[in-house]
Amino acid sequence: MSAASPAAVDVITIGAGGGAYPAGFHLARAGLRVAMVDPKGVMSGNCLAEGCVPSKAVREMAHHLERHRRFHARGMVDASGIDYARVVRHKDWVQELRYAQHASELEETPNLALLGGRARIVDEHTVQVEAGDRRDLISARRIIVASGSDISRPPIPGAELCITSRDIYALRPTVDRVPASLVVIGAGYIGLETASFFAAFGARVTVLEMLDQILPGLDRDMVGTLAPLLAPAFETVLGAQVTRVERMPGGLRVRYRAQGRERHVDGEQVLLAAGRHPVIPDGFRELGLTVGRLGADVSPAMQTALPHVYACGDVNGRTPLFHAAVRQSLVAARNILAGDRPTDYFDRSAVPTTVFTLPAAACVGVTGGEARARAMDVLEASYAFEGDSRAQIFGEMGGEIRLFFEAGSLRLVGGWVVGIDAGNLIGEIGTAAAHRLTARQLADFPDQHPMASEGISKAARSLV
Ligand code: ADP
């Protein structure tokens, strides 16, 4: 491709992560010529590079170790330690396996090309791809902006001394052993999950959160159920405004203000987990397209103000989760195939979210807090894991399933789970809520025994 004569495609995606490649495959299989551009030069974005997949590879080992310790305490298994460097190698192996899998999927798909480089929007139908000294112009009938998000670095003096999730979860990460002590700045899902894993691996962990609850923004009742289950593993300080990070012998000192007093906590390492922000590609605003509080402005059809320019995934900040990006990407693909006429829409209310702490917490749809805020009449049904056979088998009996039904119709509008198998259970609850199943329908479903999912039908039976 030369800069003088732009190569032409039907669709170009800026980024090759969850917001981009599902549309890429769908459209290429429908016969459109698609180019995906990503500086990583590989498909699947930050989820596989440093997010969901590698963090869960680490998480499952921490979970395994925690279970092992519990069984050891009961004399069922031998004591054993953990070799964190090998855990990291396993994580790397999973990442490399998946990269290879994606590469062969790509190879097998005609009409779909992946270009390594950074994309810049030149005009409504032209994108420039920069790779090293090369500059290629590509003209495209449609553009899908799926440039994702990046780690936020608040202007705290000394923030550059901190590690980020990238140092732990990227391929061949800089962190390959467990620090004796870890301070985590931020009790969002990334900070809290990592705190939970490293506490299980034996680090002394302190989490500092500026606001008055962990997992700000998530249902308070769910968080209130989770917090005491996490409390034995690590300390959390709420209302802690970090003012400075300083070097000191053997590690770092984090200074913060809480309840009007200056305090500090020391750690061998400090993890900065103060959120992520959307990455808006160069040239986006110059098209007259706007970026709001969450990210790039889009309609539920994933269209920007220019109907042929779509913005999917973390870049629009609506629901910054991989599986939401995938759904949004497919919405964009369908609307492109319909000639940019909206025929499919993203529904934010039907996206499950799991915080993979030990134990995990998960939610979907309208839960108690939101129902109260919207003055919606809902009926609650609950099931405590204390009496659940699978929870008893593992000795993980904390937490519960809570379901919310619209009063009158008794249709499921949402739910949350704290405790065993939360990340799986929310899938069944989410499917039921997305299809507005009734308490009667859930009650009549013979959920499997002895699996934690039987709690869903048991909870529903309490209402009908
Ligand atoms: P999402 O799930 O929202 O798609 P990801 O983080 O998985 O988000 O993927 C976004 C991808 O976009 C990342 O791999 C990132 O490297 C890429 N990206 C960011 N900015 C640009 C750009 N200007 N040109 C091309 N790719 C970009």
C-alpha cells in the first residue's frame, strides 16, 4: 500500500480487541473486506495481553491454594507451598496458546487482515496506519473505533514508583515473585482482585480506597455481603486519599489522609489500580465526534454522530468489559450489514459483571440498590450458601444468591451472587433476566444437584 493511492476496504477497525474482531470475523464471513489495525500486531486486545485471561490464570491458582490450605487444615492433604514463578509461566503459556489459536483463526478467514500499527483518522473515510517509519493510507466505507482503554495514572507524586496490573499480568511480566507486603491504591475490581490473589499467595496486603465503599458503584448490599468475607485476608482503609508515594529502604511508603489525619503504610511494592480511561484515537474529535464523561459518544446501535463510524468496547466506556465489547461489536456488524440502518441495539442492563476476588461477587441487571433509586417495586428472593451442598463440600459457605423480580409480573430483572461459583451462576441468572423469565419458570427448572445453581430455583420457589 502506498501513501499516494489509499488501499480500499469495506470496513477498518481501529484496535483488534473485543470491540473489533467479532465484527471483523462476522463481516469478513459475510463477504466484506475488513482490515483490523492494532499496534500489538496480534488479535484480542488488552483482555488477553494483560487483563481478564492472565488475571484469571493467576486467580485460579490462588483459589486452588486457598482450597488446598483449607483441606490441609482438616488433615486431608499434605502441606505444600507455591512457586509463583511457575504460576507466571502457566499464565504465559495460556496467553501464548490463545494468541496462537487467534492467529490460526485469522489465517483461516478470507477477507480479513490484521495490520500491525497505530491508526489515525485522517477524514471520514480515510485512516492512516503508522508502523515504524511507514505511513499507509487506507480508505474504508465504514470505521469501527475500538481502541479500548488504558491504565489511569492520577497525578500523585511518586506514582511512577508504583507497579500496575500490566507489571503483573502482561506476558513475561516484571513481577514474578510474591512481595512480602503489597499496598494497593484503589478498591475497584482490578485492585481488589489482585489484593485477594496476593494475600492468598502469602503477601501482607493493604488496600487504600478514596471513597466510602470498596467496589464503588456496585450494589451496596452485594458489597456489604462481600466485604466481611474478604476482611480476614487483607486490610482495607476506606476514605483514604493518597497524597504521595516515596522510596524507603526495602520498599515504598504510601502517605495518605484519612479521617482528617495524615497516615502512612509501607509495602515492598505498591500497585496503582486507580481505574482505566478510554483511548480516543487521533483524528476522532477532528471529525466533529464528541467524547462524553464515559468515553466516545455512541447510540445504542453503536453509531457515533456519523452513521458509518461506530465506537465499540471500552472506548465508549458504557460497559467496559470484554464480553460487553464483543456484544457491541456484533451489534455494529449487524447494523453495517443493514446499510448503517439501526436494526440491533446494545442493552447495558443485561451484561453480567464478576469481581473475581476470593470469594467472588457477581451481578447483573437491576438489583436492590438500583430498584430503590428508581422507585421500582421489586420482590427479593434469596438463597444462603450456608445450606448449599456444593458450598459445604468445599467449605466455602459464605455469601448468598439474591434475585430481584418485578412486582406483579414476577419477571426476573436482575440478581447478584457473592460466594462459591459466582462467576458461573451469574451467567444463568443473566440469561434468565435477559429473557425476562418469571419466578414460576425459574422455580420449575430442575437446577442440578449438588451444584450451587440449584440455589437459583430454590430462591425462586420461595416466591411462588
Ligand atoms: P476492547 O475490549 O474495548 O476492544 P481492548 O483493550 O481489548 O478493548 O482492545 C483495544 C485495542 O486497541 C488494544 O489492543 C490497543 O492496542 C488498540 N489501540 C489503541 N489505540 C489504537 C490506535 N490508535 N490504533 C490502533 N489500535 C489501537
